[in-house]
Amino acid sequence: MSGFGYVGLVILSVVFVFSFRWLDPGASAQVSQQFGIPSHVGWTFAIAAFLWAYLPVLAGADMGNELWFFGSVVAGVGFFAVAVSVSSIDAYRLLRRVSFAEPEAITPSDTHSLVGTSGLPIPLSGDREDEPKTPFSGRPSVYTDWTVRRGDFNSSRREWKHFGEGTEQAEFSLGDGTVEVTAEDPRTFNKKEHTFTIDLSKHVPEPAATFLREHPDLPAPESSDDNLQFAERYIPADSSVTVIGNATQAADPGVVCIEGASESVLIRGDAELARCTMRKRVYWLGVVGIVMILGGQLLAFWLSAVSLTDVLSTL
């Protein structure tokens, strides 16, 4: 295949992926929420993956031979792993750079310097009955990304189409109330995930029923016979969390407020677990991804009976 044909094949693949995003606009948002990959990083690595995966075609591989596609798929998964790794580098560097202290030892700063701490979240209301929960399953949570998909059973196979998405975040305190955390829209990592399905024509359990009624953009209970699939990615409120943000003086004397910053981060687990988690995302996924990218390409060339020198000869 000529260089123009190779470029055309890559462009067609990118257009196909973009059209899929147009048909299901929530798919890319769900991937971004679930794996922490910003949109621009995802698209950059997607284009790079197509350019890399189709190199055997540029070298003259037979499109009718489907075996070599297996190697390209392996390489594509490797690009995804590297994208997750690259998206985690800034947060990992931040965890290593920021000074961590126990909540009781944090003091307000006028320099807007970042500070890190960890502990068990306590609702600011002080009432455990009013503790923040995930919107649909009611699990204790200080931060939740959620998506709703509606089942389409009109076709020959079941399809789930994106219906809505959102974020629920609660303010909480650490260290017996000595630190209040009010950071908005932090980068979140190591979230738990819970997915379940309900039938709107039947009894809808709480708190999902109340949440659906309070949001007119979502279907109300018993409004149809649709099936809804809920996906909640959340940071539990009943276990330790690690937070990084700006430390300022709160309204109450003796209380420090950790506010949002461009680099604010919220991670499930204590500081040691947070560092370990981010180190694995950066190094383990990065190394595994690179091995899959190179190994998958070698496998693709081996299965396609073409060589890398054939690629060079076409340039």
C-alpha cells in the first residue's frame, strides 16, 4: 500500500472513532472518568496508536489476512496503558513534592503553597445520618462520578446508550475537625466502582428513586419500562483519603481549610497507599504498555510476513 493509502486508512479510523463519539457522546467522558485520561491526551494517543498499528499495511501486509491484526490489538492496548501512565505523572510528582503532615499539624499559609494530609473523612454537619453518599446506591462517599445509560432492546441485540452524567462532591473534615476540605473539582484517583441495573417499571430503591425525581433531565421512576444502568465511581467516606490543596484559615478559629487549586488531588487511601497507587500507575503501566506496544508490533509483522525494512523502502 502506498503512503497515501496508509494515511487515508488512518484518517478513516480516526473519523470512525470520532463518529462513535458523536453517536454515543458519553462514552469518552466515561473513559475519562474511569481511567483519569484527559480528552486531549486520549486523542493524541489514539492517533498515535492508529499510525503505529497500521505500519504492517504500509509495508505491504495483506488486509485479507486477519492474523496480524491480533498483534496490532496488543499494541493498541499498550498505547492505552501508556496513556493512563502519562495522565498520572503530574499527580505522582505532586505526591512526591508536597510536604505531608497530620491534620492537627497543618497551619494556614499566605503563600498559597500546597499541603498534603490524610485521614478518615467526617461530614461537616457532624451528623452521620447526613453523611454524603453515592446518588444511586447510597454508599458512603465524599466524591462520585456517575453515568446513566439506558437500555435499547429494539434491535436484535442489547445496547446501552449514554443518557446522563454528573459529579457529586461533599465537603468534609479531617483530624477531629481541625482541617476542613472544600476543594472543588480535584483530580481523583483510585476510585471504587459500582455498576447495577434497575427496571423503571418496577420498584426503584432509594436513594436512586429520590435522585431521579429531583433531576428532571433523568427519567422518573415508573415513567417508562426502560432499563437504566448506573455506574458510580467513588471515593468512600468510610475509609482514609489523601488530599492535596491550598491551606488557608477557616472561618472558625483553630481550623484550617484546604481549598481547591489547579493541582488539587483527592485519592482513596492514606498517603503511603496513595504514593504506591500512583507509582504503579506511572511505572508499572508505563513499562507494561511500552512492552505491549513493541511486542505487539513485532508480532503483527511476524504474522503478516512483512518486515520493518519494507516500511523503510516505502518512505
